[in-house]
Amino acid sequence: MHIQDLTRYLAELSDNNNRAWFVMNKPRYDILREEFLALVSDLIVQISKFDPLILGCNPKKALFRINRDVRFANDKSPYKTTFSAAIAAGDIKKPSQGGGPVYYFHLSANGDLRYAVGEYTPPADRLKQIRNHIAENGASLAKILKAKKLQAAFGGLQEKDKLLRAPKGFEPDHPQIELIKLKHFMVWNVLALSELTIGQQTEELTKILVGAYKDAYPLVCWLREAGL
């Protein structure tokens, strides 16, 4: 994949986020989209070597659309300035659909690679499943999160939107109450694409993603056990 061409295209799209520019540059988009699809297809094969359930993921459905949903947004820009994908055991298009954990990544207009593993903003019923699983098996999750490889690749779970008090139905003195208060069960990291070697960017990017995803595989397994 020509990563420099992609980030250049996304940067130009960011400066010209309108339908006329997008239509005029559609041939560029189509080529880059096919290259990105090939990258995702290869990642599915590589991830499936340690997570066989990923072979059931349709690469085309793993890709996010570039069109933004602007119905309830203040920003009416019609297009996203990222190429992104969520690879999962099944045809999950978005991490928010509540079907279980995903291996996510995106390439952005500012030249960053963001990659993540887990579940972001699971819907209410799924969130309850995860919290119940923590209440019963929280010690095993805590152990997974302390693993040196996971810590080195990602750090801990993201604490954005974490509750200040124990959610309804859970005791405030539960040993794992701080995990139960979380609303996202995802680890993530960001890398500047400029750190990758020119001419070998795709190979290095794939190696980084597959390695980090493998380190987070125990978290994926734990989340799958939470009622799925």
C-alpha cells in the first residue's frame, strides 16, 4: 500500500472537504481504497494465525465508510479524513455495534496510525454483560491487564467517561469496582507514520499491528467470554 499517497490524499481531503472535490478525485480514492482493502485482507490472515475466529471476518465489511453521518453533528463536513477498519470474529462493521471485541486501526490525515483492541462504547445490554463478568471474574481481567506485553504495547484500559460512582446493581466496595465503573473496554496506542521506513512502510505497519494485536489477544478472549 502507498501510505504516503494515502496520507497526502487525506490531508488534501481535509482541506477540501466537499462533494465537488471528492468527485473530482474519485479515481485516487478508488485506488487507495483497494490498496487499503488488500492491507485489511492480509491482516485478517495474519491475525487468524493466533485468533482463528478472525477468518470469518469479511474484509469488505470490516472497512468503515468514508461518508460521515452528519444528521446530528454540528460539523457538516461530508467525509471522514481517515481510512479505518474493525476486524472481528464475524461481520462487525463498527466497534459500537456490541457484537464483541475488535481489532481496530485507522490511518489519518495528520499522518498518524491509531490502533486499538477491545470494545468501545458497548450498548447498554452488552455493557451489563461485561460488568457482570467483571463482578464474577474480575481478578482474571486484572491479571491480563498487568501483563508486561500488553502494558508495553498499549498501557491500560482507557478511562474516558469512567463513572464516579458504582453503577446501579454493583456494590461500591467490590474488589474490582474501578473496572466496573468503566464504559469502554479497549486499549489503544498512536504511532506517527513518519517513524516507518520509507519503502517498507506497509511491511512495518503490518508487523506492528499484528504484534500488538497478539499481545492483546488475552483481552479479546476474556471479553468473548462475557456473555457472547
